[in-house]
Amino acid sequence: MAPERSTVQNPPPPSRRRWILAATALGSMSLAVALMAATAPPVEAQAAEGVPQFNRACGRCHPHGDEDTGPDLHNKNLSPAAMTKVIREGTKRMRPVNATKLSDADLARVMVFLRSIHAVR
């Protein structure tokens, strides 16, 4: 009688398992992003969602077209990282805006609005 072959496979080595998990996670994230893009509201609607947060946290010093208090942000074309740093850490003339005044979710909405006025590329 011949010995039975085992149908149980040996698991891949730990380093290969990490690659498999990373590839699976990346594929899942790509699918989620694609689905969000397919079902996301138009850019104008997304930008409009950031206006109230901008007005509450930034609008007092950055009114449109009035540079007496703060510069007009139209056409600044900063990178998102640079704009986030300015907002969170401030500058010589601007106080930082912390997460208690502008949450990370609200900051993301503001960044979409800033992108619509070309303050962020």
C-alpha cells in the first residue's frame, strides 16, 4: 500500500507572507479608491463642503480679495503638504490652527476647497 499524499500545503515563509498580505491590502485599497472615485460627488460639490470650515477657521483673516488682514489665497499653488504645514504650524504672521479648531476631517474638506481656488495644487 502506497503512503497517502498529504493535501495540506506548507505555509509560505514569513517574508513571503508579508508580501502577500501587502499586495492583498494594496489591491483592496486600490479597489476602494476606484469605487470612491466612481461614486464621489462632483468636485464642485466636494469643494463646497469645505467652505463652511474655511470660513470658520480661516475666513476671518483670509477673506477673498482683502489683503489687509491676510493674503488672498487664490492661485498660491502650494503643495498639499506645504499648505498643511502652514495651517498646522503657522508662520511668522499666522497663528497655527490646531486640531481642536479644525479637525483632520475638516482640514481635508478645506484642502479640497483650497484646491478649487488654486491655493493648493
